[in-house]
Amino acid sequence: MIVANRFVPADVDASRWENIEPFHKALLERPIDSIVALEEWLLDRSELDAACSEARANLYIRMTCHTDDQQVQQAYTSYVETVEPKLAPAGFELDKRQTELSRTFGLAEVSGGRYIVLDRDTAVEVDLFRDENVPLNTQLTLLAQNYDQVIGAMTVEFDGQERTLPQMGKYQESTDRQVRESAWRAVADRRLKDSQAIDELYEKMIPLRDTIARNAGFESFVGYAFMSKHRFDYGVEECLAFHNACEKVVVPFMRRLDDRRKKALKLDKLRPWDLAVDTKGRPPLKPFEGGRELMSRSVETFRQLDPRLAAMLAELGDGTTIQGSADGVCLDLDSRKGKAPGGYQYMRDRSRKPFIFMNAAGLHRDMTTMLHEAGHAFHSLLSRDEPLVAYRHAPIEFCEVASMSMELLTMPHWRTFFKDKNDLARAQRKQMEESVTLLPWIATIDAFQHWIYRHPTHTRDQRTAKWLELDQRFGHEIAWDGLEPMREKVWQRQGHLFDHPFYYIEYGIAQLGALGLWVHSLEKGPESAVDAYMSAMKLGGSRPLPELFEAAGLAFEFGPDVVKRLVDRVEKELEKVPE
């Protein structure tokens, strides 16, 4: 049962420092004389943290939904510049007191080890905090906002009207190769216009992150990033093993698919605009039109998988809203000019209501994005009764299992999107293939970041050379003749590099977990897989990462053996699905 508003009144505007400072002060000064009093203190701190988190969430959501609204942008900027620099040291003081109280009263040993993860994570935050890093983090947040503004403003004139870049995606599925090429070049040319500005943004971010790491006593941002993300259960060596597994196992699989595609299209060589079109010349898949239809069909898909999931998704609305998070709205789905790129689910921690943001343009990938973000929402909703806000958030590696699993487990029920059995088979085949071929791209981005932050003083030419080397190692078997400037800047479309550095390997780890749950559903039935899923997601982040995987019936492994086993199973299942 949710309990709230016992310490911080519901009507407090937590986006203003003067409103929340008294609560920080009260927590710092409150006498604590027993473990019971400490547990009460933790609940009150959790309520304060949730209020602050939701205030920022709403500002961020509005900022990404309305990148062309100066008032909205300024509200977010003002918060980042004036409130967060005060929140960070205030939070550090609370972390210090919490760590001291934990040691005094043996918090980690009580209640059956309930507080082990909280205790460990808080101690790390104390170890990492440096006053001098607060303004540097503010600069990084503003630079990431700038990136979103640059990308959000990108449109092209094509086929008689102005279109956003997500809206241009449908043309890559056109059976007319000339249309595909023209569309691809229009988007690539538009990206190139801002490529220097994006390079300059990145070149401001890299030294800032390197300085933050060195201020905290690390040799590079790599070690700092791993510790700040609480990666206690794996390190650089495991990431390198994942890269090697992708190179040795997945890239050959992907390039076999590329070769089959080239032959089916009767081409001498594949070009970048040949990767999405149907090889049999069938028109693009059209699973839905507009946010309302996307939402209704998604709810029905989940109802067929498990009514409990459908009920949770239906709570969020009907998909028609285009107003950000105003009035507690939970969805903003359709692509439009002035929206930041990508998609996300953001849990508003005080009201405990998820928000799903995306740029739907009626494409197959939009459908899977919706199912993916719904999985994040399920995770948030299944753990929302947890009283500690820290435990309502799990490690990203497991959060992405929550989302990626839904892309795979729902496949048998995609008839709600595809009435034609051939379209359904195409969509399912596409999903299975892409669940594997995504892995080399993840390895590329992760390896790129490892190199970037191991060599923070690199030149732009060196960065380009490294990118091309990695693309050669992990990329598709396609020809870039005459497109070299575009190829050199492909990395710029990956927003994680700018606003969430080192947050990408999680997708690879989680995809393997999601494939494991999918295999579970094939072998033991979908009901068993969903039950395992829901049991694990209810834990939130209250247990260490390997235990969360174990709760879902999964091994926490992402080396070559597990990768090969799962890729082999995907190939076996693909043989059952007509092309």
C-alpha cells in the first residue's frame, strides 16, 4: 500500500530550493537514537527525494516535449542552474549522515539484509562526491539539453512537406530504391549540417567528464562511470568479453543475413538505404496510425499475453495527449516538430505515475518502442508500493530486461497490429533478427566510449578513425562509396553518448536476459515466463543485480557461451517462420 505525504506536504513545489531546504535541514538535525528511528528517518528522506525527483522529472518531460518553447526550456535551464547545484551538496550531507548512522546502528545487518543494497549504494555516493564537480555536472546537463535542441529542430522537406527525422523512417521501407536513397540522403545531409556543432558539443563534454573523474581520484572517466553507475557485479573485462562475443558470434550471423538480403534484392552490393526494405518487394508494414491506435492495439496485445499487464498499461491513457506531463498526463506518443529525439519512460516518484515519451510515425519500430516502454512502465508500477524510492528504481541492466522482454514475449499476439498472416510473420521475423543484430551496434557504442574516455585528449581525426575501425569490426556488410562524410558521423545519432555516457552496454546485457525469458516462454509456456517476470520486477532494485536476474530465472552472464547459445536458438526459431 502506498504511503505518502507524512513528512513533505503534497502541495510543496519541490522545484524551488527555498521550499525544500527546510526538509533537508530537518533531516540533518533530527536526533536518531535507535534502529527504529533510523528506519523512520529513511522513509522521510525517501519522501523528500521522491518529491525532488518528480519536480525534475516534470521539467525534463516538458523540455523534451517542447524543445521549441523558450519558456519551457528556460524553466528547465533555471532548475539545472539554480536548484540542482544546491541539491547535490545537500544530498551529499544526507548521504554522509545516513552512512554514519548506518554504521552506528548496523543497518546492513537488520531486517534480513533488507538495507544491504541501499547501504552499499549510499556509501559509494559519499566516496564519489566532490564539491568542485557540482558546477561541472551543471555544465554537462546544459550541454545535453543543447544536443536535444539541435536534434529536435532537425526537419527535412520531402515528398511535398516538412517532416521530422523520425517521420522520414518510413521511406527506408519503400520498395522504390530511388525513393529510399533520396530519403536517406536528405536525412544524412540534414544531420551533416549540424555535425560540426555536435562535434563541438561533444568536445566540451569529454574534458568535463575527465576532470570530474580525476577530481574524484580516478585515472579516467571509465572507472568513475562504472562506480557511479554502481557496477559492482561486472567490470571492463566483462564488457570486453561481450564485445568479443559479438564480433565472433553475432557479426557473422548479421553478415549472413546481409548476404541473403543482397542476393534477394539482386544487388551487387548493399547500400545504407537497403537495410530496411522488404526483400520480396512488399510494401512497408503499417501496424497503426497515430498515438490513439498505437495505444489501443498495445493494450489489446498485452491483454492477450496477460490481462494483468494490459490493466497496468490502460492506466496511462488513450494516447491522444500532446502536452507533456501537464495535469498528470502519462503519454506523449506522436512525432512532431519541436520534440526531442528518441523515446523513454520516466517514473514520477512522488505521484508514482509513469510517463512514456516517444516519436511515433506509424512504423514497425514505433510499435516495438511502445511495447518496450510499456515494459519499463510495468516495472515502475509493479514496484511502486515499495516505500523506499531508491528501491523503486533497479539497476539499468535489469530495467532493460523489463522492457526488452515485452518486445519478444508479445510476438505471438501481434495479430492486433497485423491482420494479414504474412505481415505478422514478417514482423515476427524482423523482431527476432533485430533482437540479435542490435548487439553489435551496442558493442560498437560501448567500445567507442571506452576508447573516448581512455584517450580524452584525442583529436577529431583520431576519433573518426576509431569510429571507422569499430564500424569495420562490428558493422553491416554495406558499401559506403561516396558517403564517407556521412559514415564518419553516424555515431552522432546515438543520444546516450551525450546525455548518458556509458549507459549502453546495459542494453546488451539486458537483451541477453530478455532472450533468456523468451526461451523460457518457448520451453515452459508464456504464463510461466510472465509470472517469473512479474515476480522479479516487484523487487525493484532491492537486491543485488545477479539476484534480480536469478529471481527472473536468468543467469547473470554475457560472455561468448551465453551469446552463442541464444543466437543459435534464434536461428532455430527463424527456420520456423516464413520469410
